[in-house]
Amino acid sequence: MKRSIVKVVFVAACIASAPSLFAQTAPAWPEITQINKPWTRWWWEGSAVNEKDLTWMMEEYRKVGLGGVEITPIYGVKGYEKQFIDFLSPKWLSMLNHTLKEGGRLGLGVDMAQASGWPFGGPWVTNEDASKYIAYKNYSLKGGEKLIEPVQYIQEPMVRAVGEKIEIGKLKEPIASNPNLQLHAFDQVRFPKPLPLQALMAYSEAGQIVDLTNKVDGSGNLNWTAPSGNWNLYAAFAGWHGKMVERAGPGGEGYAIDHFSKAATDNYLKYFDDAFKGADLKNLRGFFNDSYEVDDAQGESNWTPRFFEEFKTRRGYDLKNHLPALFGKDTPEKSSRVLTDYRETLSDLLLENYTKTWHDWAKKRGAIIRNQAHGSPANILDLYAATDIPETEGSDILRLKFASSAAHVTGKPLTSSESATWENEHFLSKLGDVKKAMDLFLLGGVNHTFYHGANYTPQNEAWPGWLFYAAVHFTPNNTFWTDFSKLNTYVARAQSFLQKGKPDNDILLYLPIYDTYATRGRSLLQHFDGISHGFRGTSLEESAVLLQSKGHSFDFISDAQILNTSAANGSIQTGGLNYKTIVVPQTKHIPLATIQKLISLARDGATVIFYKGTPADVPGLGNLEQRQLELKNLISGLNFSSSKKAAVGNGSVIIADDLDKTLSSIKINREELVDKGLQLIRRKHDKGTYYFIVNSSGKDINDWIPLQTQASSIAIFNPMTEKTGYGSFRKAGGKAEVYLQLPKGESIILDASGVSSTGPVYPYTAVAGNAQPIAGKWRVIFTNGGPTLPAAVNVSKLESWTSFTSEGVKDFSGTATYTTTFKRPKGKAANWLLNLGDVQESARVILNGEEIGTVIGPVYQLEIPSSKIKRLNTLVVAVSNSMANRAAYLDRNNIYWKKFYNTNMPARLGANRGADGNFTAAKWEPRASGLIGPVTLTPLKVNKP
């Protein structure tokens, strides 16, 4: 039997690698590194940590295959106030030092958030450095009149507290000097006081403009008599936005910084320099910033005291002369142009005065930065690009691609993600759910994942321990911890390929941000967060959705990034990559420098595509007529033929009415495998192309799959089963087709190499007979979990263990072993497919004392070599359910576990919200748990496609 199988495998190998045979070497997995492994955000609640438990937790993380941690101190746990450690205090730094030493010993990397909570801020942030907003008042005067009322704006008081409410009159400044900050958990505080005047400008109907700012005395009195005519006066004031650091821990409570002020950023970072003096931080890899989130408050932070000066320097004219347009009180055209310039200036300031300043600070100290730019009132492609590791989050692949695109076009090797934040409700997320989420991140270009997140919890703390308010709990108290390493190995295997080589995308897709800048909304700012925030319903969305759905590979690119591209040999080069074309979605406004660069790229041999027409105008107000004329001349100089193609130098400019057809006409071919419901991402390496492919079709794939690459051999790697081998492939029209066997929801990695290689073939199989049930009795022993261990039972029918008669089974969360014996099934087979059927929720399989594998879903099946099945066999299946039933037991019995300051376990779903507004599982019915089956064995034979 063994000889015949070997013969078949060898013949298959010969066919797969014909016509030549080379060294018979098996495809090799890359060596798993610390960076290949997934990392996790590590919440330090109240920073109430100690060396013993820090070490225990880090050892647990290493055991389950994590590669590193990101320390983020947040709000504390009630009852542990005496153990709280103030952020950046000497004691806190001693805990950081211990963590760094243990990280070095255990091979775990360490980053840290550069705030206790988010965004950047703290008690050392003064009113001068805190976030600001612009407010204005309007006055009317006629010739000969004087303004009677004072030029003054009294800020309305406001207190928004997540925790215990308090009146503003009971608070004092600075806010950090108040007691019980953890109890109140302030989100936003504004004190009633007059706001500093930024400018007072007078505008006459005749077009005269007078700056009256210096004519206002300290009491707000205006010493000015209006000349003849009718005058409108606009007074602009700088308000204190009042945004506090969210979820701040002890010693971290305070105002968020003014992200548009370099002085504010410098002062903020200086506090860290002072705190770090004498500390050994060589094992600290980098610093992290969570998403912008300054404006998830009342109003928005949209001002900085030096804004008028910054605006004039960057835009070339004085904004004070156009305040009516800024506030939407001028003509629609002028108001739109001034608003564009205002928004672009804030974007510049956020990039230069915060992001780049922070990056330079970290670089000088030998560290990197990771930054979540999404949600910012700026061109987030540029913000991401100013970061060593751009970080994204979410469940929309186009949103994810903003971060990875910035990494790709600027030559950064890593893109990270805040992963699995809210996959389900509390205690309900399966490892299979997280795996599905991880596949989307990997497809979106993420190759350095961070789970969101793992909580520090004392080892002896009562179940469920200390938890964070988001709904996936990566903690040793989670029942899936026993099988967590399987998911981590899967992610590490996938990332080991996705960190190799270079991105392989054909198209650059221009981000037409100026049309959005020009569109006035309900507020002065527009915040950008993928397609959905800023570009919904635009040609950018249409283009991106089309390219993604058709299997075209692309990266987004900004105006600033376009200026750093070059063209050679018909390609557009940036970040060490070659792109075949750039597509400009239909847009009205485009900067003159951008269109000049696009035409220059075409002149040097590139192909530039304008979707449905060329831009019609330039954005902004400064030097408008000259810029409009230059744009008109550039566009009119393109001599389009009847096919809407214009030759420019060595390249061309094309107007595309049908983007997919146009791309095909210039030999940019899509990956047709998407038509079968597969999704992919590619990376180039010296000898060929890596493909990461996910079967999202909803059905199993057993078929020839076309690839848009030439190959002489294709190695297949399954990151879940870890099976490898050379795949069967054939040439079709100069391209390769590979045969894939891929269950629904599963993924595969291909190495399509231009070098002929042979070796063991990928183990394709086919069903050789009917599925045979493993019938008989099962011994079920509850081995680990609680609240108590139910008594062991014998069952002849598999069903949810919540249906057993043992006391406590309905409340139990943990692991149970299912043991049965079975005779060798009838029939001949190379392998047997063990299908566990319905599993709630993950399982480890042991056959005859040998561990066969772990399954986490969506597929609960394993292949077992025929040689491992004896005449009489003992099968053990160790199944772990979710935390849900035990959590419901706690809430039904009013057992105290929700003991967290700030936000005390909010529910994701309204149905799970209790009378106090917080999460409760008290109404949950027992959730199906354990091995439900049916369990079957199906004979498999070696299959040659």
C-alpha cells in the first residue's frame, strides 16, 4: 500500500514539473520571526501592575505564540486604588523597565502608547497647548456709528463625564488638580470665561477691508467709528475645545493637545524626555498613537493661535480679509475656495507640526512610531506616510487599503492593524470569527497585526479577571486560550510571506481630496476615514469598488506622493515599486502641480488615465486666475484622438469611459479568480510572485484557478493545516493556471516561481467512498473551567453539553474531553478525513495518544494518514466553548465583576443592555457548547488533477 501511494505521488510530481526534473526539495515555510507573529495591545488598567504578574502574563503570551505587546495604560479597576501607579512616575517607569527586560528574555517585542488612553494629552498639557476651536461674532455698523457692546465671547460651560456627573461650578482649573478624576472620567470640560480675540475685521459694501484688532482694548471696547457706508464686522475668537484624554489612567488625565501647534507637540514630548531621563529604553521598539478622535466630542478642534500666520505663509494671502467666506457668508464660489484653503492648511499643520514632529522626536531617540491617521481632518495618506508603521482598523477592505497604500508607495515594509476590536458581543467571539477578520486585514495589505486587545490581569483574580470594554477578550481567562496558539500560528505563517518581497500592485488610484475640501458640510472640518467618511458617493468610491471587485490590484496615492514619483520604461516608480498606470477618478478640482506632474510622467513614458473626463479647475483662492489659465493650457495641449487617447512624449493620456475595458486595452489584466468568489493580494519576490488567497465564495473550491503571472512551478502552502507541496499547474495563454482545493472560508498561499522546481506534490485528494459515522458511546469529562466542573457523563448521542443532566452544565464555560473508541473503518484510503461536524467552538484532536491537530473553524476537519488508524482506536476531542454561559451565570446571580472605572462594560447590542445601561448577559439562554457532530470518517485517495 505504501509503495503504490509513493508511486502515484512521484508520477504526479513529474507531471506537475514537466518537462525537466531538478532537485527534489519540498517547499519550505519561512522561518517564523518575532515580527511575523501577531502582537497585541496590552491594557494596563490603572497601571496597577506588579513584576510577578507581568512576568506571568508575558510568559503566557509567549506560550500561545504572540510576538510582542504594546503597553497602553488606561482607567483603573474599582477596589484596587491603592495599587494604582501614576503614568510616567518613577514607579511606573520601573514597571516599564521590568517589562522591557522580560521582553528581551522571552523574545517579545515591546511598544508603548504615548499617552494614557487617547489622543495625546495629559495633566501637563496647559491651556496654551490644549486643543482649540474658532468661534465668531458678527456686528453691523453704519457710517458714523461706534460699536456699543464689547467685542467679547464668553465660552459656555460644559462638563461631559463618562462616570459620575458633577457640575462645572464644583470644578477648578487646571482640571488635573481636581480629585476623583477616575470616578468622573471626564470626556470634555469647558469653563465659562472670555475667549481670546484672534481678529476683528470690518468689511464694507464697497469692498473696503479694515483690520480693527489693535483697536480693541482689554475690556473688549472698540475704539473706532465706522466711515461712510454699511459695514459688517467679524470677530474671531480662540476657544478651549476642552477635549480630555479618553479612557485615561491615573496620572494621565488631562486635556488633549493642540495637534496643529508645533510648540504644543514639542512641549508634550519634552515631558517624556524628562520622565525618561536615566531610563534604559533600548528594548523599547517604538511609540504608538491611537486614532485621532479629538472631535468625537461636542464641536471640533479646528483652530490654533498661529493659524492666521500659518495660513498666509502657505496659501499666499491673508485669511483675515476673507472671514465671511470662511464662515460661509460670501458667495458660494468664494466661500468654497476659502474653505478649501482653510482645510488644506489644517491638514498641513497636522502633518508637519504633529506627525512629522513626533516622528523626528522618536527617530532621534532610536525608536519608531506607529500611527492611526484615520478620522483626522487631513489627507490621511500623507499622515500615514509620515509614520514608520501606518496602522489601520475596521472591516472595510477599502478603508484598510488607505494605510497599506501609504506604506507601499513610500517604501515602508510594514502595515499594522488594530484587529478584532468588536467582532461580536462580549464573550461571544470565536477564534473562527477572529480568523475571518484577520483574513480581511491580510487581504487589505496588513502584515503586522495587533489584537485589540489583551488585558493585564492578576493571575489569582477571580474569573473573568480584568477586562477592557471592547468585545474580544484576549486573556488567559478566555476559554479559547487553550486553542489560541493555532490562530496565532496561522497568522504568523501568513505574515511570514506577506512581509517578504514587495507589494505587487498595477495601478495607482489618485485621491481627489480637493472636491471634498470644497464641499461645505455641517461644520468647518471634514474628517477622513477610508471611502465612507469623505468620499461616499464620489467617483473615487465608484473607481475603487470597480477595481476591487474586478480583481485589479491598486494603491491609493495623494497629491504630495505623486510629486515624488518618476517614470521609466513605461512604469511609474515610487517607493521602490513599479506601477503600470495611474487612474484619476472624475474630479472637478486638481492642484496645478499635480496635473503638471501627471503630464510630465506621461511625457517620460507613463500612461495616465482620467476616468470620464479631465479636471476642470484648480482648488483654492490664491493666484486663482493665473493657475486656472495654466490648467486650461495644459489640458488644451492634450490632443485627444477619437478614441480619447493623447500621445504625450513617450507616453499617453487616456480618457476612459469604461475603466475596466481601458485597463484591458493597455494590457493591465485583472485577476480573474475573483469571478469564482476568491479574494487575493500579491507580492513580488526575486523569483516570482506570492499570492495570498481567501475563499469567500461560500462554497468549496475544487477547480483550476487562473493567475495573472507566468510561472514554471507553483508551490502551495496552507497556513492553517501547514500542508505544503508543488501544485498542479498548466499554461494558458502565456499565463498559469493552478489547481486549488480550498474549503469555503479557508485560505492558501501560492509561490508562483519563474524557476522550475520539483519535489513532493501538494496532497490533492478525492473522496474514495461514503462518510462513515463514528458511532458508539462517548465519555465526556469536564477538565477545566467553571464556575464548577460538572460531573463526567457517558453519552451515546452527541449534542450540546448544556443538554446533559449533570449539575452545572448550563453555566459551564471551559474545556471538556470527549473520548470514544472505534474500529478501523472499512475500505482502502490514502488518508481519512475526520469531520467533527458542529463544534462549539474550538477543538484539539488526539488519536491513539498522538495529537493530530487543532481546529478553530470555519472548517472542523482534519486529514489523518491511513497508517495512523489502527484496528482499534481511541479518539479524544478536547472542546472549548465560549465564555458566554459562565458570564450569564455571573449576571443572573448578581456576582460582582463589572468593577471598572470610566466605561464599565458597555453592550455592543441594545438587547444586551441592562437597566443601568451597561452590558448584561442575565437574559441569555445557555449557548450550544461542545462536540455536537456528527463525527465521521471519509476515505480519501490521492487525486491527480
